[in-house]
Amino acid sequence: MRVCVIAALAVLPFVLNTHALAKVSESEATRLSKDLTPVGATRAGNAAGTIPEWSGGLDTPPKGWKSGEIEINPFPADESLFVINGDNVGLYRDKLTEGHLALIEQYGPDYVMPVYQTRRTAAYPEQVYQKSRDNATRAELLENGNGVTNTTMTSPFPIPQNGLEAVWNHILRYRGEQVSFRSAYATPARDGSFNPVLTEYNYYLGYSEPGAELKDIDNKIFYLKSRIMSPPSLAGTVTLVHETLDQVRSPRLAWRYESGSRRLRRSPNLAYETDLPNSSSLRSVDQKDMYNGAPNQYDWNLKGKREIYVPYNSYKLHQPEASADDIVRPRHINPALARYELHRVWVVEATLRTGLRHIYRKRVFYIDEDSWQILVTEEYDGKGNLWRVSEAHNISYYSVPVFWTTIETTYDLKAERYYIDGLDDGQGPYDFSPGFRSSEFTASAARREAGR
């Protein structure tokens, strides 16, 4: 497989005994208003003209959309340029991930990748761009890389110098300041039958609040409170998470309330390789949001950039008329609703550190240069065999604006099953201004709410 490397950067070892010199000089940071975008992507298009220049992204809503409505497709007239399948995969091999090659090979004619015109839609508020530049000259990795200091609001390292900085850019990327929504997840059987678990999610992202400093947020990136609405057997289950920045010094705090026991209990093991609750053992906790949590179990290698076909502008999957029954198919989602585009991505390879244990010996992350959102991952088992492939299907949410997932999937190549999250099924739009207070995300508040 020929790898098209656009930029290869030096790799720093993961174990750092002192502060890493992560921040860049003022002169280097000026690139964020010249040849780089405000978040650090290459502003220019590619030589072939198949990736356009970034011109601000989708920073204003398309005509026909109103605030309070579900995002409409801004490109309704777009048709696929071509479809990658088992018959023509050889023509596009150099622009496909190992994971996508494996899916095409294993699932034959049923799994295809419709490729569309590339549209660089990722956009953020102006205050995020300003903070990105500020972070570039201030942010530093903490000792051993288990956290970051001198950073606020958004990704700390827009000009990354190693793999660990790149993955922290994903973990700390801007996703709004608050958000509330309902969606369902499911683990379809091999025949495609499934039972969705409808859940309400409420986020309070203190790290991203305007004016917030690390000293003000008590080492917390965000608070999450989720409540299962259906099926009846799980309804009323509440999970509360306090996501910490340095999770080695101060591990993630998590509580779970189950209606059967009527007690809110601490969940100390809700991290790393632990099975994601109700995932049929198809996904680990640290795969939520494509990757989350403390990065201390792996050595991180920044391989450079590649131009590859990735899920992007997935508005067909987000539309109210795309029901769960329309999306879910045996072994993989309905490919007719997917959209792939050619984009530049950072490639980061994570290798399990000697002496540590995780179900994934190696992981490869493909991170969007325009948003720091992980778009595709590959997970390898203890023998080094490709085991799982995950995708994040993203859109721009106009009311912020912010580029974030609408659907996440994890395909298990051994079980030939998958986990899917984000089935909206007519549940209404995401609310990015619900008016939460941090006091609503304490354990006592969750206990009172769960007991109602």
C-alpha cells in the first residue's frame, strides 16, 4: 500500500520526565493567519485540485434553515462522483485506510463507499479561533503527558509536534459550551435486527466556556448526565460523569443509577478497556467519542498527514426522514446514506506500552485537519490482527457553528456485528443553549433527579 505522506514530523517519546516544549514561538503562530487555518490545517488545496482551499468553512447557515430546527442538507444537489467497491478498490487503494480496505474485502458487494465532492465545511466561532492562536504559544503538556496546562476552550496544539499533542487536540476540541439532545444506540444482530436504547444526553463543557481558566474548572473538562428513556427494562438508568483533564492525578468520576436498585453508585471502572455499558461487548469505554480519557497506556507516534476518503458532511444520516430502520442494515449501516470525501488527515499510531494491559495492542487514528475530530480508527488485537474499525460521521451544527458527529459506528470484523450511536429518529435538534448550571451535575443533584 502506497502511503501519501504530506508532512512527516519528529516523534517525541510518550514518557516525558519534564514539561514538553509544546508551545510554539510567536512567529510560528502567525502561520495560523497565513498558510494555516486558525486551527492549524493547511489552508491551501492540494496540487490535484481534488481538495479545495479552506475559505472559512460553513460559517453561516444555508438558506431554508431556521434556528431551532434540525440541520438541513446544505448540498442537496450533490451526487456521488463514484462508488468504491470490491471491483474497483485497487484504483483507490492509496487513499483508503486499512480498515476500509478490510471492510470492503470482508463484506463484498454489500459494503460500498460513495465518494462525493470535497467540501471543507468545518467552522467555529471567532472566539475559538482566537483561543486557538493563544493556546499555540502557551499550552504545554504536563509531566508524562497526562494532561495539558495553559490552555482553554479548544484544541491546545494547533501546530502539533508529536502524536500525544494531536490526540489531546481531539480530546479538548471545541464542541460548544452546553448541549442537550436525545438519540439512540444499538448493537444490531448479524441479521440486522436491533433494539435501540433511547437516551437523553446533557453536557456542560466548562473547559470551553468564554473566560474560563483551568484554575476555575477544578481539573474538569466537562460534565455529562445521561438518562435512558427506553426500552422499559433500562428506562430510568442515569449516568453521571465528571471528565477530568489529568486523569492520572485525578481519575474520571462516574456514578450510575439503575431503577431496579434505586441507588446512585460510584462506577470506578468506567474507563480504558472496560466494556461500554449496553454495547454487547462491541466497544470499550475509551472508544466513546472515538477516543477519550487518559492517554497514559500508549506510546503515541505522529506519522504525518495523508489524503484519504473519510466520512464527511453526513447530512443524509442526520435528516429526520432517515429513520433507524433506514440506517441500520445487517453487518454495517446503509451505504446509500453515507458520504465520503477526500480530506487531509493527521495519522497517529498508538502502541500499547510495555507492561500494560488493554484489549487493543495497537490503534491507528485518522484525525481531520480542519476540526481535530477523529474520523476513523483501527483497533488491533493482542496478536496484531485488525479487529475493529470505527467511523465518525460528522456535520456542521449551524447554531454554534461547530463540527461534530451525528453517527458513530464500531465494526467488529470477528463478530461481523457493529455498534451504532446517534440514531436521532425524529428526536428533534441538538440544543446548544439549554441554560444549564454546573450545580445540576453534582452527585446529589443526579440522585434527586433519578429518584423522581
